[in-house]
Amino acid sequence: GPTVELRQRKKPKSSEYKESAKEEKIKDAPVPERAPKYVLFQRFAKIFIGCLAAITSGMMYALYLSAYHERKFWFSNRQELEREITFQGDSAIYYSYYKDMLKAPSFERGVYELTHNNKTVSLKTINAVQHMSVYPELIASVLYQATGSNEVIEPVYFYIGIVFGLQGIYVTALFVTSWLMSGTWLAGMLTVAWFIINRVDTTRIEYSIPLRENWALPYFACQVAALTGFLKSNLNTYGERYLWSITETYLMYHLYHMYKKFILQSSFFWLRSFTKEKKKQVYEVYKIYIFSLFLGHLLQFDNSALLVSPLLSLVAALMLAKCLQLNIKKGTFVAKKMKIIKFYLVCTLTVTLNIIMKMLVPHKENGHMLKFLEVKFGLTMTKNFTMNWLLCQEFLQAPSQDFFLRLTQSSLLPFYVLVLAICFISMMQAIFRRINGNSPKETATLEDGRIGERPEITYHVIHTILLGSLAMVIEGVSYFFIAYKWQMDPYKGCSHHCCLAGPGWIQIRHLRPVLLALTLSMAVPTIIGLSLWKEFFPRLMAELTELQEVYDPDTVELMTWIKRQAPVTAVFAGSPQLMGVIKLCTGWMVTSLPLYNDEDLLKRNENVYQIYSKRSAEDIYKILTSYKANYLIVEDAICNEVGTMRGCRVKDLLDVANGHVICEEGDKLTYTKYGRFCHEVKINYSPYVNYFTRVYWNRSYFVYKINTVISFQS
């Protein structure tokens, strides 16, 4: 009797108490009965319909892109030369390497010619696989020959078909991510609808098919879907499958895209700081990141830019800090001090490791991008042509008002702000509960609405905030940012957990919040979907029925003349965008390329652009002959450019860089005894005719042969 009472009054240890509590829960918990057949049938039907809708959405979008591309360019009715001209700028360079791989006698020989390429840019041998990320072209050429498609389909159709197919996978991945977050495939359908409606702000595939982002974004979306499923699951068999998916997609994304690789890892650092329940999962992703980065470093021929990344140093510091972690009782004064020490240790290790890596690893890549960011954020001023030219590029500028207006008209932006506010507030509440010592619930009920404690929601909220901050400065990041808008918005409308957050806060218990949330999660997406269908579906159908004719006869004539009249060993000089088309359509060597990740090529572009500046004929002649150029092409559209933003015309930027315009004093012109070269060379008087001889012209282009023997007679 008394001994029993004393034992009951005695306060047990916390670990013993937890174990006994778990045993009592197990004993008291009812034995789960086998689910009835109709419940299993319901689940199977839900999964089957959702998977069918996801696959169908992806296939329909790929077919839509193919039909729209055919209507826009009349692709099937064009000759091969006319089809290739539709690939402009850097897109032309990427597709030209695909053609080169198909012409190579063997795959090994083709790879060698790409890695030791001296037939593209004069006086320069480049590794196209490393500098231009042409792994997509390598894989496409192998598939084209290995599958026997050369007997069935033309190379260009096979190439663009792969890209359109990847866009279908992109849509399917977005569908699956929304489905995983909300628990209903209705969210996926709403995601697909918003994706297609806001297509102008999410992809440039309609204008530039071979762009690296069109190859990389589908893998990025698959990676996010795998991460979402991984964070929802435990480290069991399914978790290991998610890990393999994350590894594969992350590696492919590394190989296909040169920039924007590290946003994902930064968000995972913050996820580790905010989420304690999934520490093991987060560290598993860190391991994947390090493994994929080193493998990508090897496959990109020792690309040093990956090794000197600050985020690699950050992940390494976090892993080292974990090894030094001590088991201290939570909530104590010593534990709080250790958290501060650990944070200081991670920051110190990150800076130290990054400095050591930069000392050990030679790195010249992307140095110009750091200078660009300094100018972009107003940290410094420059008159450099290359920096100012990059700042004037549309995809590197801040989004315009039209961007926000389009997103508002499709109801995407208002919905996004609402869902982000709810999720962010809930996440902050969860963090404050943890700071106050209240551990999160292991099994949250439907009525709790505590969505901020779900690690996948925390990850998406942090990620979308980081991406949104960058997208407000650089419009090119908006392709990643808007993808998160699609995934977050359907979650708000279709997830009963998110619908319960509001009623849970204001304590509307008499309205039966579970029933209210389930009703809203079905009604909201249905209403939004029907309104979007009514307003935007006729526009999409009109795009397919409207016949467009994008045709450039002047460029066709120029390429035809080059192939017929110019020597095979000739080297052409002109704007980088035109040089890319010449390399693709003719195969002739050029002096520059429209690529922005190589400082030497950027310097070449600036020097060749001097043909549109106020420089003497002798200066231009010396610049062009230093690159062994034989022909010069002057574009009338650049020489007489009037339509771009003020101060962003090529000739304006050149005048600023050369000191021919003083911007600080109201754009005053300074004295120069030379006229603009592109105008003066057309007049055919001395000394211009001594250096250059016009050999071809049409309405858009003037071709001049660079004389090897100079006569100074007037």
C-alpha cells in the first residue's frame, strides 16, 4: 500500500516518463482495422485520376507548343536555311554544335572537336562543353543516332521535339508538387491553368528554343517535386527513392545551366535553421549537394566556379559543425549559449573555407558577373561598355509595371500574396513556439491548421521569398519565382490545412472549421478554374488559329551569298548575334559570339562593336585585322537604331565608353573629328575605301571586304 503510493508520488525521469507514456499510448490505441474495400477503391481512383491528369496536362502542353511553333514560323513549309535562321543569337550557337555532332564521324571524335574547338572563333580554341554547357546537344545527338531516328525524322524536328517534351515534363512536375503540398490533384490542375495563361512571363521557348533555361527548368521543377515529397516522408524506402530522384535531377540541372545553381542550397540552409524535426533529411540533401557539385565539376572539365562557390563553403561548415555538436539539454542557459557559438562557428568556417578554396583553386570564371552585380546594386559607377550593355538587357533589368499587371489580371499575384502571408505567419508562430520551449506536435490534427510546422511548407516559403527578392531586381529570375507562385497559390485554395489556418486563428469553432475547410478547398479552385477558362481559353485558341509569318528574306539572302561567294577560310566580323547565325547557317569562322560567361569573348564583342562608334577607319581596320577578319558586316538596324530605351542603344553606350558623350552634363556631345564609322563607310570615300571594299549589300546588311593591300590614294 504505502510503497505503491510513494512510487506514484515520485517524479520519474523525463526519458522514463516519455517511454512509459508511449507504452500507454500503444496499449490504449485501438488496433487499426483493415480499410474497407470502398476506401481502398477511393484511394486508387484518386491516385489514378490525378496521375492521368498530370500526364495528360504535360502531353497537351507539349502538343500546344509544337502547334503554336508551327503556326508562328510555318516551320514545315520552310527550307533548312530558313528554319535555322529562326534560331537567333546564342540559340544559334547551341544548335550549331548539335549539327556538328551529327556530322562527326564518331561520337568520340565529335566530343574531341567540341572540347578543342578552333573552328568557331578566330585565333581562339575553346572548350564548348565547359564554357557553353552543351551537354543537351551531346545527349540529343546520341539519342538521334542511337534510336535510328535519322531514318524517320529530320534532325531539327528531333531537337525541338525533345525541348517541347521537356516542357511537358516541366508542367507535370509542377502539377505533382502542388498535388503533394495540398493533397488534391485539383491544385495541380489550377497550377497548369496559371502556367499556360502566364506563359509570356515564365518561359522564352516561343522565341528561343535551345536556351539553357529551357533544358534546365524541367529538371529544376522535378528536383523541387522530389524535395517536397522527401520532406513529407520519413527516411524509409520511399525517402531513399526521393533521394535518388533529387541526385539525378540536381546533377542534370548542374550540367544544363550555368547560373542560378545555388538558390536552392541557400534556402536549405535556412530550412535547417527553422526546422528541427527533419535535421537528418536536411543533412542528407547537403550530402547530395556536395556529391552532385563535385561530379558536375568533373563532368564540366574542372569548372573552378563550382568549387569557389560560397555556398559550398557554407555546406561544408554546417557539416563540420554537426560533427562538433554536443548533446546538451535543451532549454538550458548553456544550450542557448552553444547555439550562439555554433552560429559564430559556422560563419567563421564558411569565410575561412571560401578564402582557402580561392587561394588553392584558380578561378577566373564569372568575375565579370561580380562587377555587374556591383554596378547593378549601385555600389559603383562605370562607363564600361560591357557592363552598361549587360545592364540594358531586358532579362537583367527589374520587372516592369506590365509584369505585375499581367499577373494581377490572371488573379495569380493577389492569391500569392494571401497564401504567402498565411504560411509565413504560421511559420513565425511555429518558430516562436519552439523558442518558448513548446515542441511541435508529432501528430497534428486537421483542426489545428498549424501549417508552419510542416517542413515542406517552410522550405517553399523560404525559397519563394529568396527567389522573389531576386526577381524584383533581375527579371530573368522571374521564371523560377513564378513557378513557386503556381505551387503556393493552389496550396492556399485547395489545401484544407491552409484553409483551416484562418478559422483556427480567429477561433470560429461553431462553424465546424473542418467542414468549412473541405468545402472551401473544393469550391475555391473550381470557381477560379471556371473564371480562368471563360476569360483566357478563347485567347489560347486564337493563338493556334492565327497564322503568323515570321520571315527574314534579307538574312536568307546574306547567308546564301556567304555560302556561294565567300571562301571557306574566310573570317567574318559583326555583331555577336549575327555571328551566331552565320556560324549555324554557313559554318564559317567568326570573330565573336553572343556569350556572356567568358571575359575574353566579352572583350572581343566590345572591340568589334566599335564599327558603330565614332572611330577612324584606321582604328577599326587595326581592330579587325588583329582578329584575322576578312569580311565586315554592318547592320543597318544597329547603325540607325531608334527604338530601344534611351541610353541603351549600342552607339550610345559606345559614345559613353569612348568619352564622346558627357552624361553628367546633360548628355552633351564632345568634339571628335571622326563621324560614325557605320555611316561613313557607306559613302565610299577616302580613307574608308582604302581599307574596306563593299562586295554585297541589301536593305539590312552591308558586307565589306577588308583589304590586305592598302592604297592611300584619294
